[in-house]
Amino acid sequence: MKAWGFVGGFLAALLSGAILAVSRDTGHLGWLVLIGPVPLLIHAARSQHPWRLFGLALLTGVMAETGPILYYGKLLPLIYAIAVFQGLLFALSVLFFRGLYNRTPAAAVIGFAAMTAGSEYLYSLVSPNGSFGALGYALVDVLPLLQAASLGGVPLLSFLAALIPAGLAVAILAPSDKLAWAAWTVPTLAAMAFGLWQMAQPQGPTTRVALLSDDRYAGRIYREPELNPEIVSAFTAQIGAVTADKPQFIVLPEKILQSADAFKLSGVTVVAGTDEPVDGGRYNAARVYALNTEPRLYLKQRMIPGLEAEYTRGTEPLVFDGIGVAICKDMDFAPVLRRYSGAGILLVPAWDFEKDARLHGRMAVVRGVENGFSIARSASQGLMTISDAHGRILAERASAREPRHLVHDVPAGKGGTVYTRIGDAFAWLTLILWAGLLLLLLRRKL
């Protein structure tokens, strides 16, 4: 029986890890995070061997990071250490669940969710990658639940994404425990009802936006600045080709050229990602070119650790006439985007790493739901994506080593949500819940 107990726990860990590996950060199966931890949590509640359980949960947690490891392993070796750290946090949350379940199953449900969301939030405060890797991003395609981001941001999404599997596990273990049922069904149903109501709300007038890309030039301007005239000429031709569709704005990818005053003559407002040597340093910028006006300048506020150390960081958002401008990595940081008051549409030059195209693009979509604006994001080596303020993907096309474009009408979001106004209040609530339940657990043990 002891051997079978270990084998059963090992199989539960592998099953949970496999489900999380294909759902967390990796593609179209994000909804599976809502059942992924269930086998391991059922085993955890019955386990009499905490250290063995810790090892199994660590295995599951590291398996859950398969996506980022595959995407960034060769480019950013630090991702392996981050994966182990994330696995460690998951393992500790499973032990927390076990300790609480042996006392009060309802507390175990809330505690697992609170620790998951709270620990992610604390990590995001010090991580150079912001909220990158948070569990809640997996719900980006579960539209009714996604709307909760407009109330509590990604921490609320992560809370729900952990609450539901913990609740399911306890429902299987203790089906007659009414308090445990209420602990997860009441918040989940409330979130679903709010989400359905939110999605039915009308949006604002539309603006036609064209996204352009051409991966032949991705990143080349840094190494070959003499290519700028050729790149400007290539994109000028693209701009001319899409003007028949009468876009009001055109968005080019991040760091695609140095400067392009010729764009002002197009008669369309063009937002171009630039890589500019300035005073011994560099700008990773977005310049907004419009007829008869000086180009507006936006400097990227958040850089990729290690790869963009030489760039001067910006400190201010850019918003004009209800339009905001941000750049790629900025979208990983919720506090940066909460400052875009008055924006109904956000235009985002970006540059991804091909394999992470969907992962990184969908993270940006969540920022729009959090703050009530639509997003038009044009990425080199990634996706050109247009999403509305409720996270619905309105149009999408992959970039390629050839000229590509995507033109679509973008409805303006209302701009400003409960989350925009109260910030991370819910995240702090999870920390209070986590601390309170931890004290309860320690007092009972003493």
C-alpha cells in the first residue's frame, strides 16, 4: 500500500504537470489550468509525507513552466532558475493547501488561491519582468472570467485560476462540505455573472487602424544603420498600399528603423518603432508622424533585462486624442498601463521571439481588459493583433519575412475601470488572507 501511495502520488504529479504544461503559457488550452492541479491536490490532502509531497509538487510546478523554458531557454538561460523558483512557490502552496485541509477544507480552498495570487504579486514587485508568468494570464481565452481583470487585475485572475481547481479537489474529497462548496462556487459564479454583464456593454466609436510588419528587417537597424533608407522605402511602399483602406492610424513594429520623416507626407498618422543612437546611448522609441506637425516621441519605459541595458528608459505615458502609445515590454507591467488615463485605444509597436508570439501578445490583451482600452499591436517575429477592451480578438495575422499588413476597425474602450482606480487593492487583500490563514495554521500547530 505504501508503494502504491508513492506511485499514485507520482502519477498525480505527472498528470497535473502535463495538464499545466500544455495550458499555462503555451497556447489555446489555457482553460485547462482550471483542472490541472486537481489530481495533485487530491493526493496532497491525503498525503502523510510532507517532504515527499513537496518533491512531487516541485516536479509539477517545474513541468508547468515548460512553455517559457522552450521559448526562452537558449536566449535567456536565467529562465531555468526562474522556472525552479516558480516551481518552488507552487510546491509551497500545495503544502499550504494540505495543512489547511487537515483543519478546515474551506480554508484550504481560499488559502491555495490566496497564496498563489499573493506570492505572484510580491514577485511581480521585484521582478524585472513584471507579472510575466502569472497563472491568471491562462484565462485570457475564458472571456467571462477574463473580465474580472477590470476589477482586480491579474491577481484576481490568478486567484480564480487557483480557486476553481482547489474547490474541485475539495468537492471530490468532501462532497458534503457545504462551506467548502460555497468558498469557491460563490466567487466563481459572481465573476462569471459580472463577466457576462461586462461583455454585453457597448463600446465606443471605431477607428480604422493598419498594422504593418516585415521580418526581413527585424532588429537589423541596430547592426546596420545604413539600411535606414531602404527600410523607410519598403515601409513607405506598404503605407501607400494600405491607404486605399483609409486607415486613420498605421502602426509599425518595435525598433524597425531609425527615423522616417517621409512618413509625414503619407496623410495618415504613423506610429513607428525606432532604434536611435542618442548622446552616447540609445532610444527605444515610438515616433508618431503626422502631416504638418513635429513627431511626438514616446520612450519605452521597461526594458528586457540584459538585452536592452544601453537604452534610456522613458518615464511618461503618451496619450493624445484618446490614443495611447506604448512599446512591447511595457505591456508586462500593470502599473505602467494604469497611467494611460483617457486612452480608449492603445497602439503598440512590438518585437517578439517567434515561439512566444501568442504568449506575449495575449499578455498585452489582458492590459486592455484591466484598463478599458482596445489594443492594436504590431510585432516583428510575432503577431499583428487587434483586440477590444473586453479581450476579444477582432483580427490577427502572423508576421513573416515579407511585407504583411492587417487593417481593421478598432472600437474605442471607455478607458478607466475599477482596477485603474483602485490598483492592486485585491492583491493586497490576498496577502492579508494568506497571512491570516498562515497564522491560523501556525497557532493550531503550536
